[in-house]
Amino acid sequence: MSTFEIQKRTLSQVTVIEIFGELDAHTAPKLEEEFQQLIRQKNVQIIVNGSGLEYISSAGLGVFMAYIEDIRSHGGDIKISNLKPKVYNVFDLLGFPTLYDILDTENDALEQFQDNT
């Protein structure tokens, strides 16, 4: 069984989700539930900090794809930060940098939200 953990905190109007471990078919529902809850609460400015993410599968990537349009239709966005090189390569291979802002640091992502307000 893969290990996966989510920690959530708020910086001004932005929700930061830190993910740790392996995001795969077994753990993806946890992230789905988190996105659904944020949409219900209208907290749609989201930074996903992947500093603790060790592995992502296609199922994990699918969670991002499943919710981005819904979040953007509510006036929000998902920005991704702090990815390890091997995890970034998976995102890059599938063209995510053209769909998402993938930034080096959480602060860079936060600044982008603040610039857009």
C-alpha cells in the first residue's frame, strides 16, 4: 500500500495543499476529495506544493485534469510548486506546463495569484 498524506493551510485568500508520498490509483481519491471540498467552499485559488511528492501515476495526474476546468469556471486556478525533478519530468512529458503554472517555489505561486487580483 502506498503512503500518501495531505496537509492544508491558507495564506491570505490562497489554499496551499502540500502533498507527500505517492499519488497513484490508490491515493488519488484523497486528492479528489480535497479538490471537491475546496470547490464546495469556494476556495478555488489553490497551490499544490509537491515538495514531498515522491511519485505520481497517470491516475494522480488525472485528478488535476478532472478538476481544473471546474476550478477555473469558479474564477480560480491550480498552481503547482516545488516539484522534484523526476516528478516534474512526468508532468512535463504530458504537457502540463502548457496547461498549468508550474513554479519553483510556493512563494512564486503565491505572487502569481496576488498579481492576478
